[in-house]
Amino acid sequence: FLEAAVDGRIEARTIPREVVARLRALKDPKVDALADRAFGAAPATPADFKAKVARLTEVARTGGGVPKAGRTIYQERCERCHALFGKGGKVGPELTSFRRDDVDVLLPAIVAPSAEIREGYVPYTLATNDGRVFTGVCADMDPNVIVLRTSEGEDRTFARVDVEAFEPSKTSIMPEGLLDDLSDGQLRDLLAYLRVSQPIIDK
């Protein structure tokens, strides 16, 4: 699969970022090397993130956006995991009370989601005895089962006897690069929507 992405038989840009994150979670050197060739390595230093945030902040402050257009982008990229105004997923934190009106807070949280992971949303990697690997937040657990909420918003229950490894990760479920393919105008639209104080009412 990765070799096909490297040589162009599969368009790398069409592969969901959460799939790439799962591949990297395997911690296999060969898989990591192919993933880097197909999708590019993530920014390696805090300076890279700082530079990206600075550029996006400048874009955000050099023009306004259209909240309604931004809502469409939000629904495509964010709503499956995050709830806003009572609508959306529960994989990531609820955003209504987040400091959405402050781009100095908002942009770093999007660009570097692993830098600060909120309590209750620590990601876990779960490996089963038959070789499957899952990532998600722990929705529930007891001595017999572990319930993992995946990035698709699905709660999956695993019997502990079928689990080979279950450990916290320092890498957020929220993938990096969510803004990379947006135009400057689309970025402004998305931020305009994220900063609205109440739901948009369609007329």
C-alpha cells in the first residue's frame, strides 16, 4: 500500500491523515521510512511549528473570512471529532467554551495538537493479539474490557484477554497538517466560523 503511494499508483494526498497516523503507530522502521517518502515527515522541531503558526497568523490578520463558507470546511475536517454548539463528535474536546476568538490560542492548538493534550483526551494505542493496531481515547475500561473511542467517533470494545498492548501516546489523535492544503481565503473562512459566538442560522 505504501509503496503504491510512493510510486504514484495511489495518490498520497487522497489518503486520510488518520490512516497515516495509524500506520506510523505501528512503530515499524520500514513503514515509517515509506510513510515519510509518501507523505513527508512531520515538522521536526518546535521552531518549525512556530514558523508555521506565525505565517498562518499573518494570513488570518490580513483579511476577513466568510463564516458560512468556513462552516463547510469545519464540517468536513473537524465536526466528526469535535462538538460545537452542541453538534458534533466526542473524540476531542468540546469547542464551544474554548478560546475560539483568539487566533494566538486557536492556531497553535490546530497546528501542533500534540503540544498540549487536554485531560480526558489522552490518546492511546491498542494492539490486539492478532496484530491489529487501533488509536483513540479511552471511553471506558474495567478488569474485563477496554472501550476505545476511535477517530471515526466509534466506540470499540476489546476483551482484555485479546489485548497485547495498551499504552498512552504523546501524539494527539488530531493529525497535524489539517490546514496545509487550504488556500489563504479558506483559512480565513474557517477561522471566521470558529470565532462566531452563536450558531449560524440558515435562511
